[in-house]
Amino acid sequence: MISIQKQILLLSDFHFKEFSDYLLNTNADLPHKLVTTIRHAKTPHESDELCKQTYGDSQEKTKKKFLQLTHHTFKLSGFLSRNYPNYLKHNLQTIEELLSKGEKQKANDIAEWLSDVAEKIEDYTTLIEVTKFFAQQCFITESKDANKYHKKVKEYIELEQIKNSIYLYLRENLFFKGKENISKAQANKDLAFFNQYTKHESNSINILARFGKYYELSFLSHPDFFRQETIKELDDLERDFLNSAHVCFHYLDDMYFKILGLRLQLDVNNNNTESMLQEVKKMNGISSFLKFWKSYINIPEIFSFSVQASHYLSSYAFIFRDDYHKTLPSDIKENIQFLKQKLESELAKNIWDDGEYIIKLINLKCFYSAILLTGDTTDKNKSVKILEDTLVSYQQIPFQKFLDGMFVALIMGYFSLGQYDKVISTYKRYKKITSDQIVVKENDLTIDAYYFTSQYLTNQRKQYTEKLKATYENSNDFEHVRLLIAELISYYKIPVKL
């Protein structure tokens, strides 16, 4: 029997339906036909018969296509490995039930299939248990192979221990609040730990170790992370993951999204807008692939939301123009609408009430409000209301480092609605709340630009034209701010020479 047959016959009804529906929903028609044929056959088909039922004949040329199809379909089972990495384990109970009924041959057939498929997907915990069964059966039947199986159990335990040790290392040494405690010597020790496994023969182990290495370099903003070679190495890591998408990692670990998150982080730091948008598009396309994210917050995805919101609001910032929507490129409109829907879907999750994710919730509300600013008057009013409510509702929460970004969006909203008095009063609130503790200089300069423009439009005083010009001159390092000021001066015909 070929591996795909064993795998499909080992699936529970639930897992088969999940996989079958996934193939249908992704238009994988031939893989769907193959797995359905395997599943509903009364007895396992020979390879040639399967080929004939799938393609209509079993000639040599067709057999090559069939072989490619079986490999491709097995790779597509990554859907199961990533969503349900324990999908084989119910077969251990089935083996026990069959033996209790005296059906030893059926039990051994399932055990053999289980061992073969578990080996291919690197499900070491299942391999440990099924190999223990083989070892104990050999002992009972006085076979000399018992020791061979016990040695295999030892190998699988060691592989699972290595995988767990990498997870443990990531959790113990690399956590958000511990960055400042990692010395250069510790960093070198950490990298040496990961490096010993980056060429391991186990795909899941070497992928996990390579991720750990680059996660640490990114986490520490290490100079090595920003080398040109890192781009190729992360691309190789992504390629190798996709080629081995059927292998198992720990449940709830979205390895692919984390790899894409590293690549996105690199693009953002390198100011590579084109590559950044390609990476974001890729992340958007696969974000709903893993079903467990319905119950949790996807941190790399939130990072991608922040990158997108920041990019669209910086690059297409002139929301105050009457012809804004006419000049907005159609593909950008589609991207913004997609992001708006994604954020709405995220905010609609029933996971926010327990208070565990308050800072993340504030972040998402800010991104959503920013994207709403690119909409019509109704959206803009909704945006400023969300921001005002957020500032009031969570004023006891320490989110000082987000304040300047929130006030940028709030002031942009009021300005684009023509509520200049609100811009002025909000500016004063901003200065009072932040006490000049600026987190992001670009945000502060943007707020100044809108404030001085609002003051001029309100009272026509010359002092504000001078301050607007001074803001422009202080923005040498921030091209988006300079473009904004130039646009404000041009659009509202403010007498300032730049």
C-alpha cells in the first residue's frame, strides 16, 4: 500500500471530513477524488487500480502522473498536521480494541500503517507508543526483535526530547520582558544551542531550530539579523517548511506564520516596501488556515495589521482631500477593504471579555480606527468615536507608548471632518497626557502639522505659517511628514514657501 492510502484509512471520520472539505474548498479536485476513492473502497486498492479509478487508465505515462499526485496529496495533508497534529493517535486505542476482540492481524495492519505514516509526518509521540506495542508484542511472542524496537523507542524519545528542548529554550530565554537581560555571552550561547540542530536530519527539528536562531537575532535586533544573507536564509526556511508542511509541530504552534513574521520584520527594518507588501499579502492569504486562531490572538498577524495600517495611512494619508477616493488606486482600495474586514472579524471574536488581551485589544482598535479614516464620513465619525471611547475606557491601563499613534489618528479624523476646534482641543490633551514624552518622533511631527494647519485655517495668524514651516524643516528624516505638510500647504493655499 502507498502512504497516502495508509494515511486516509487511518483518519477518523471527523479528520477525513475536515481534510476532504479543505481539498474541495481549495479546488484540489484530483486530490479530493483520490482520497474519496481510497476512503470509500470496501477493500484497499492496489496502486494500479487506484491510478485507473483516478485517471481512467494505468499506463506507464499515467502512472507517473499518479505518483506525483499521491506525493502532492500527502503534502496537502499539512492541513491536518498544522490544525490537528494528533490526528493519528486515536488509532492507538483502535489497536487495543481490536486485540481485545482477538483480531490480532487487523491490529498489526493498523500498527504498521500507523508507524509508517507517523514516521513520515514526524509524529514522535505516536511513534513512541506504537513502537512500544511492537516491542512488547515481540516479548510476548518470544521474538528476537524486541530489543530492536526498544532501541527505536529510545531514538524517538530522544527526537521528541530535542524538539521539546528547543521549545523550552525559546520559552525560558526569549520572552518579551527579558530582552534587556540577555548579555552578549548569553546570546552567543543561545545561538550555539540552536546551531547544533539547524542541520538535523529531522525536518521538524531543523526548521524549529532555524526559526529559533533567527527569532533570537530579530528579538535582540542583532546586527546579524540585518545582513543581506538573512533574506536568503529566511526564504530557504520558508521553502523548506512548505516542502515539509506535512510534518508535525506542537499543537497551537503556527510555525509558518511565525516564519513569515520574521521576514516581514526584516522588510520593515530595511524599508523594503515592495517586499513588505508581498509578505503581508501572503500572510493575509493564509491567516484563516489554522482553525485554533478562533480561540486565540495571532501575534504575528497583529504585527502584519500594524504594518499595513501604518503603510496605508502614511502612503495614502491625504484623507482630507475631497477627491481622496477618486485618486486612490483600485488595488489599494481592495487591500484596505480586506484589512477592514479582517480587523472587524478579529474584534468580533468572543475572547476579549476575560481581560487577558487588553493591550492587544487596544492595539486592534487603533488599527481599525486608522483604516476607518480612509472611508467615508460615517467611517470617520466611527473612527474618532472608537478612539475617544478607548482613551476614556482604558485610561487606567499603562499604554503610554501607543498614545502618540492614537492621537495621530484622532487628530487626522477630526481634521478630515473639518472639525478644527476639535483638532486644537485634542492637541492640548495630547501635550498634557504625554508630557512631551515622545515615543515616535514622526507621529509627534505629524500631530504638529495638523495642529498648526488647523490654527491657521481657524484664525489666519502668521505665527502658525512660521511654525508649519519650522515643522517641515525639522522633518528632514521623515519623508512622509514633509509630503504631508507640502500637501496641506498646497491644498489649503497656505502662504508658506518651502
